[in-house]
Amino acid sequence: MAYQFLSTNRDGPVEYLTSGRFNEHVIRELTEWASRTRAAAERHEVRIVVLAGAGTTFCAGADVTWMSKTVQYTEDENVRDASAMSHMFGALDELPLALVGRIQGAALGGGAGLAAICDIVIAADDALFGFTEVKLGILPAVISPFVLAKIGRSAARELFLTGARFPAARAREIGLAHVVVPAGELDATVSRSVTELLTAGPEAVAAAKALIPRVWAQPADAVATLTARAIAARRVSLEGQEGLKAFLEKRKPLWSR
């Protein structure tokens, strides 16, 4: 499918997704893309997505034209607008595959929210992050569930309330970024991450990703049955059987050949 605001490129089981703006049109297209990609992931056609920004910036937040529209919206219209964005973030967050964020330049506001829903974030050392909404008299409400799950309450209290911009090194300290490298090494580092991810069983990756929010912040005894059933299901699955046998037979499993 051709998009007006998104660019996609498929290389085997890896899809590269690029967007240069953040507005209501991009939100609609990302939601549509997420639905199509979920179906492709369930067919194992896509196993990894690399999310990047166009040009020198990952995503500097809402564009001016969209912001000027929301100023004129009624409260009900703003609720509908924000609900569409919330649905988009949820659809991206729940994709049953590995989502890798390639962060260059600025990742501000909604752009920082996009970084938060990526499973692996690789940032250039000169990248700049920020939850800058309070500087505009608003707040990072829609992205807050995803950001809090990534950076925790303490960092959110400082960064949400000040709206301060912070470097990639700080993003790594608080868990928003996982790897920080010189800008010239960004693509090579993303490529290594993709190669590593391709050695993992695609169904296992999807199951592991779905497991995390179900057991996060829960006492072990409260989820003991859930986790026992989760590992048992994987052990008897075709993919689990193939992975275990490949290990015992000292060969590569079918999905990594």
C-alpha cells in the first residue's frame, strides 16, 4: 500500500518504516500500517521493523499546522483527536514483532513517545530527547502509559514537569534508549541488532513481548501459573520443538538459516 506521509521498504523479513512528520494524517497512516503489519507478522512475513525519521530528525513532535487546528477544536473534538493518537500508540506497542527505533536528531513530544514504544532504541550520541509538552501549557498524557513503562515514575516526575530536553546519554541512563553510538555508526549498529534478532524464533519473540506487560510489577506467586503455562506452551510448539532439537543437534534452527 502506498502512503502519503510514510515510506516503507521490505528487505526479506525486515521492514524499514520512515516518517518525517507527526500529525493527524501520520497518525491515521501509522494506525493502518500497524494493522497490516500485525497481519503480516502473524504470517511470519515480517519479523522486525526498523522505525526511523526522515532527514536529520527522528520526530520533533506535532507539526505546526496540526497544532494550529487543535487550538480551534472543542474539548470533544480534542478528545476524539487524542483518542486516535492513543489508539495508534497502542497498536504500535502491541505489534507481535521486534520494533527497533533508529534515533537521530530530535525525538521530542510525540517523537519521544514513539521512542518509548520501540522494543530496542539505538540512538546517535548527538540525539536530543524531551517530553516538552508542558512548555506549551499542555501535557504528555497520551504517551504517558508507554513512557512510564519505559522510564519509571521518578524520571517522569522530573522530565514531564520540566519539559527539559536531554541528551542520548541521559536517555540511556533512564531506559528510554538502549544503545548510544556516534552518528556515523548508527546504521551499522542497527544492522547488528537486526541480525541478532533474526536468530530468535519469531513466535517466541512475539510471546516474550506479550508476556512482559502481563507479569510486570506482579509478585512471582501471582503469575506462577501464567508463566508455567507460557513456557510449557512454547516447549510443545512446533517452533519450540525445532529450537530445542536444533540446540541439541548442534545446528541452526530453521528460522535463522
